[in-house]
Amino acid sequence: MTVYLPIAELSVNIFIILGMGAAVGFLSGMFGVGGGFLITPLLIFYNIPPVVAVATGANQVVASSISGAITHFRRGTIDIKLGTVLLCGGLAGATVGVWIFSFLRRIGQLDLVISLMYVLLLGTVGTLMLIESISALRKASKTKRSRFASPVSTIGCIACR
């Protein structure tokens, strides 16, 4: 079953889009992973134009952020000062982003730059995760080796002889 997206100017399978939304929503709810971080590349890979994918991801983030903020506000777990500072920084960043977005659209390089920036962002995050994983594995390996070679176990073995 397909649905026509007038802004993206293409038809998509509604079940694939619903599946993407459900998967990203699940990951966002379980692990706190940003929905826009996941949904935008998925939409781009599904041949949605990058400009439409970014805007759609931003809407999804706003919706999930509002529902999460309401829940945390009711529990009293929101730091209002920190939130205000982050809001100010976010507004400044969004303003600069809109200017850059407009400039890139004017020179006709918007889709290319968005695609390249996502590759760079995801590649950087993946590389940092790989480095962290290797570091954790090395640390676990050292801990395991030192545990088996402890002086207490050596003395115990000598005493057993």
C-alpha cells in the first residue's frame, strides 16, 4: 500500500515508513537515542530527498521531546536552569543553521552538503564507538589476566605442592 508524499514528490510504502517510525520510536524510548539522529539517515536511504528527511526528523524530535519533557516535569526530574541554557544554545544554533541552510539552497548544494554531513557525523560516531569498544575490551582483558596471576593464587598453588 503506497501513499503519495506531495512535498517529497514521491510515493512510498506506508508500512515501511510506519516500521521505520516504530523502530526509531522504540530505540528513542528505550535508550534515549535521538530520533532525528536515526530517522533522517533512514529516510535518506529510502530515497526521500535530504531536505525533506531533515525537516521530517526535526518534527519527530519535537514531538518525542515534548512528551518526554512533560513526563519528566511531572516527576520533578527536569533541571530548569540547565534546560534554559540548552534552549538558548539551541536557538542560536538553529538560527545559524537556518542561515546556512538558506545559503546552500540558494547556491544549489543543499542535498549534497546534507548527505556529506550525515556521512561525516555517522562515521565519526561509529569511529568513536569503535575506539571506546576496543578500549573497554583491552581493559577487561587486563583485568582478567591480572586476576588469574594474583600473588594470593600463586602462594596458594605453592602451598598446595
